[in-house]
Amino acid sequence: MPGIVLTFPIVAGKVETWRRFCQEMSGSRLQMYEASRRRLGITREQLVLVETAFGSAAVTTLEAPDVAQALGQIITSDLPFDCWYRERVQELHGVNLAGYEHFPQQAPPPQNQELLFEWTSDSVSH
């Protein structure tokens, strides 16, 4: 399955807020999250917290049959969950997803990482 790995630094002092963001997606916003990801064709998503000498970073892995289309829809969607998601990314990472550029360089995986959220679609349609 095609995929992409996005790595964004977490704004200083926002690690606990980022953890709560992950908790919201797996808790109170889970139904909206799942509806969004199914609509986008995303079959797997992982959010990993990585602590480095330069600060904390979030590593997001997405898998979808058409990753570019899924990212494009996340960036442009007017649906409430997608807008909330983009606002949180802006607050927590200082990144405006509308300005995202794909960099094809590969790097080795970090050694010190903590998986905080993972979602995989099941084969049963709802």
C-alpha cells in the first residue's frame, strides 16, 4: 500500500497538548476521525512521538491507495473534523498544511520513539 511519512517538530511546551490531541482522536473524536479517514481512503495512520536532542517531533505515517489525493483532501476539506485537524496541526507544529511540500529524501528511522496512536481500517464496511 502506498504511504507517506510526515515529520513535524512539536512547538516547545506543546508535547502534552499533542498527547491530548492523540487522545481526542482515539476517544471523543474517534467516530469523526474514522469517518474522515474512510472518506479519504486512508487505511492506516500512526502518530509517533520522537524525542531528539533538538526537541520533540511527531512522525505521522499514512497509507492510502492514493496518498496525494488523501493529503489534498485533508488540506482543502471544509468538513468540521478536517478543519479541526488542520487547526490543531497549525497550533501544535506551527505548520500550515496548505504549504506542505513532499521531500523524497529517505532517512533512517529514529531509535527513540513512542507509538501513541495507530489506526487501521478493517475490511468490514460500516
